[in-house]
Amino acid sequence: MKIPLNQLEEEDLEVQNFVKLKTKKHKLTGKQSVKQLVSQAENSDPNSKFANADLNALSKMGFLDELISGIKTGKEGSVFLGRNAEGFVAVKVYTDLRVRSFRRDESYREGRFIGDSRIERAIEQGSQKGLAAHQILWVQEEFRQMKHLYEHGVNVPKAIAVNGISLIMEFIGDEEGTPAARISDLKMEKEEAEEAFRQSVLNLERIVRSGRVHGDYSTFNILWHNEKAVVIDFPQVMEFKNNRNADAFLRRDVHSLCKSFRKQGLNSDELNILREVRAGARLSQY
């Protein structure tokens, strides 16, 4: 099962104007479609392809030539189908922290290195400067964790480039630009579901072996493409050695994975899966 691009409503994608770390203006424009993101603003640079400064910067660096259509919208941002000289890419554009629903992330952020006590204090206080810094750090964390997981053999999209709060990654889909479906959107045959579950557990084991916890692991964040399970969405990823909440989130990840696969007709023993993941990942080293 695949989701044609023409079934997605661009106007429903919750994409905002974004706050730079050192920006003084903090204007929100509400929802934006692909057309709005690529249109030229008045008095803008005639050499710019996009109304969004982050996308223009990525374009000038050669990572993005055009936006084509929307792929999906989520709690922290929206993903678009784009293209560069190499072919299709996925472009994730984050929603402004002040309007998106996923604001309370202290449990995920614990132990993350910021390197500036003033910025860290501003984030905790929720000031304009803190929100701007928080936004940038959240996006950079997704990019960093995606690269880490890719290098450790987890089946994830390859991270390509990041600027501000826009991120470019490998597009997971067919040669015509049709994106791969999330497992949650499919109705699988029993054997296919069992294989998808096996691969999903293996990916989770590799995530943990690399010293990480996904933090939001279920069929909603796993694509099924060419009979391969591909994990997506990483801003909430945390490290065992730096976050005391990590083991609790691992248990929740296993629960969410098993629960979401029940819709595919699979019943699994969560405790055994947790043991399997911990044993395969040699969790005791953390």
C-alpha cells in the first residue's frame, strides 16, 4: 500500500516561519503550503528560490533545488518531497516551538550538552532567546542522532544537511516520488507483519547497542519500503550514559512497538522482547 502525493492536502501541513538563534524578529505566519514556501517575498533576493531563509541557504549550498509536494505533517514539523542534482530528497521543516504541541521535553533533553550556561538558563526560563536556541538545538540533535544511528547500522534515512530548523535527508520511496508508507498505515499479511516486526526489533536492538533510546518507537515511526523496516523521527533520541530516564523510555518503546503491531494481528511477549533487546545490545555496559 502506498500513499499518492495527490491525496495529501498541502494546506493542512502545519509549517511555520522559523526563529533563528540570533534573530530579533519573532513573527509567526501560521500554516504554509509548498506554494508559499517557494514563492518570492516582496523585495527579496532575486537569486533566492524560496521564501524560507533556511531553505535558501540549503539551496545555495547545493542541497536543494526545488520543493515538489508535502509528504506528512507531525507534532514537531512537516516533511516535503524535494529534489536536488542527485534526485529526490525529504525536507523536514520544523514547526515553531511556541505553537507546536510538543513543548515539554525536559525528560528527553536531560544530559544533552549545550556548552553555554546563559543559553541553557534561557531555555529553562522559556525566554524568546531561549526558545530560539531550544529550536535550533532540537533540530541539530535530530541531525546528529540520525547520523550516529546510520553509522551504527540502524536502517534510517541518511542525514544530508541541516540549516536553522530545516533538515534534508534521504527520501524513502519509489523512483516516481511516491513516499513509503508507515507500517501503521498498512494492513499486512501475517508473514509480512512478522518480518516487519522482526526487523523492527532488530533495529531497536541496534539503536540500544549504539548507546541510544529512540523515545517514540512504534509503527507510526517505522516505514515499510522494499520489504525493509526504516526508522524515522529522532529529535527525542537520548543517550543511556547521559540520561537517567533512558531505561524507562526503552521499556516504553518496547511496549509501544508491541502494542502498535497488534493492529497487524501480532501478539508478542513484551518482557521477552525487552530481554532480547537488552541481551543483544549488551545493555549492561551502560
